[in-house]
Amino acid sequence: MYNKRKEKKYAEVVEVVEAKTLTDKIREHRERHPNDNNTKKNNKGIVWKKPTQKDKQLKEFYKANVWTSFGSNGWVALPIEDEEQ
């Protein structure tokens, strides 16, 4: 019984691929991607743009508030220097 489990019945799929030379591969790649200059990009992931109004408001918010995790998590407004208690 256990010997029959070990016998595996799978169809063999053989794909015949012609061997290509490196120059053929390069030529085909250039045909597929004509604008590829093969240069590495160092500035991926960062968007260089002018700060928008929303960015300015967020910066002001960070100056006026602080994140606390004591007791209850949340943003707490910092006291303004002009206010006297």
C-alpha cells in the first residue's frame, strides 16, 4: 500500500528553447525598449516638488502639536507662549 503512494504519475512537459547568443538577446531587448539607456536611477521613490499649501499647514501643525502615548494616544496642542495661566 505504501509503495503505491511513492509512485508518482505526472506527465513530463518538455519545452524546447533555442539557444540565443548574447548579441541576439541585446538586439531583441533594444527592439522592445528603444528608449532604455541602461542607466541606474539613484533618486527613485522621492518626489521633488515645491511645497504645497497642505505641506505648509502640516508643518505648522507639527510645530503647534505633539504626539503623546501616555494614557491615551493622540495629538496634544502645545501651550502658546502668549497665554498666561
